[in-house]
Amino acid sequence: MRLIRNFVLVFSLFLLVTACNDNKTTLVVYTTHGKELVEEFVTDFEKKNPDVRVYSIDMGSQDALDRIRSEKANPQASVWWGAPAPLFMQAATESLLVAYQPTWSSAIDSAYRDEENFWYGTFLTPEVIAFNSEKLSKESAPQDWDDLLTPQWRDRIVIRSPLASGTMRAIFVSRITESLRRGGTVEEGFNWLQKLDENTHSYAADQTMLYIKLARGESEVTLWNMPDIMLQHNVNNYPFDYIMPKSGTVIVTDCIALVRGGQHQQLAQKFYEFVTSKDALIQQAHKYYRIPARHDIDMQSLPEWMREPIKAIPMDWKLFAEKSNEWMRYWDEQIRNRGK
């Protein structure tokens, strides 16, 4: 599967670059934010900059990091837009990013940015328990994380493979770190994931397959990020709804950065500023359900539901950056599909 993804991505880049015969400056953006949001802002940016052609390549968060890492000697992208902060931490440690201080750098808390300006948070993304609303209701769906482990959900859950997904890595790692926070062990966290595997009907290779499986009712429950679930319901009319886990949820800081060695750095900075401006973030909040990380945006300009507090689970993101690869390898080799 990884070989297929790599081939498709390389072939896509070849087609994109070779197709640019109109003498426009080409900017390549790797993103995880989905075609609906990205295509709108790419189109708007091109309208305001008619001499520019932006090519956005959508992929999983871990795939984006792996791709940038593999291209270190010959970077293809100039902007990396979207993925959890720990992946950007890893990229900064590996010298894959170039420092850039945006014009709004003073408008964001230190917890949501890199102290050396290698990356900045754009959105705060809560993870939720999502379900097929034609099969379940708000009352009958699982209400909290541990509910997913009970026998009634056996073979009724679909999970996006966490190896390529920053969203699922965040959820899985949060189960391990929550065990540690309560005085437990890593092994107890893996035991939780093993019980979840026992109830999992299938693993989706990408988010599109996740949506299809959930919409068709092949499985009734999944774990995913709230903005995408709301978007698929309201824009694509999928029968989706969600539960905010009552014990709290992990809130991921989605980030943006410039790729070291990427072409047209000044243009990349311009795109960076464009998609993270106040107007852009307000539009992304209303239309794409993205919670801005910046604190200088008037709350009255945001959707009413964003003004309500969300109970967050404490997360050690540095530990995530250090251990997530090791822990996900263990899950893949020792837990995945072993509960059948």
C-alpha cells in the first residue's frame, strides 16, 4: 500500500509540474486539510496572484512528514499545511523546515508555536466519537472512550489506519499517555488498544474509505476529528454525527510551516500569510468548522458553538513526538487484527 501511495504521489507531481506550460510560477503545497477547504483557498490565492499556479497534494499527516523527509535532498513542496504539532516537531528536529515568523506571531500562545519559528499552529482540532446517524442516535452511540471497549460494539467500529494518520496517532497515543497520567503503564495503554482492536470490524486505508464505510453502515462507529465529520455531514450530506467524549478529548494543534529548500520561498511566505489571515481563519471557522489557534480573533465573529469550552485531556506532545513511531510500530506488529 505504501508503494502504491508513493507511486501515485510521484506521478501526480510529475503531471502537475509538466502540465505547467503557461509560464506561471509554480508553488507546491502538501496538505492534510481535504480538498473542500484547500481548493477554495488555492483558487482564491491564484485569483489574487494570476501569475501563480498552486498545486496542492492532499495526504495523511504521517505521509506528509515521510514524503518531506524522503525529499530532503530535493524538496518538491514549499509549504506544509496541516498535521499535528508533534510531526512538525520531528520535522524541525530533522532540519526539514525553515524558520519563518508570520506577521501575527504575537497573537498565538507559546503552546501553539515553535519557539524558533519553525512552525505555528493554525487550528485547534478536537477528536470525537463519530457515528452513522441512520443507525445510531446521540443517546445510543458510545458516550466515552471506554464505552468503545464493551461487547455491544464488537465488529461495529471502523478505524482509519494510524500509521499514516496524524489524527488517529493522536487518539491512540492519548490512550497510552492517559494511562501514564493516571499512574499506569504503557502496557496498560496497549491493553486498551488491544480491546479496541477486538471490537474493530475493519481498518480504512485512507479517510475517503473511512467515510464510505461509515456512510454505508458497514460499521456504525469511528474515531475522527470533529471538523471533518461536520464537513462531510453538512457539505456532502453523509449521515454523520458525533459525541464529544464526556471524560474529555485530545485537542490537536494543526500547524503550518515552510519546507527547507523549497522553491520560491517569498511566494511560499505569501501563501502562508494568506491562508492564516484573520479573514481566512474566520471563513474557515464558519464554512469548514476549524477552530482558530490565534487569540486575537473576536469571538463574536466565530460560530456560536465555538464559544463553548471543550474539556481537553492533557497531552505530553513532546513524548508523542519521541515515542509515537515506536508505539505505532508495536501496535501494527503486535495488536492490529490480532483480536479476531
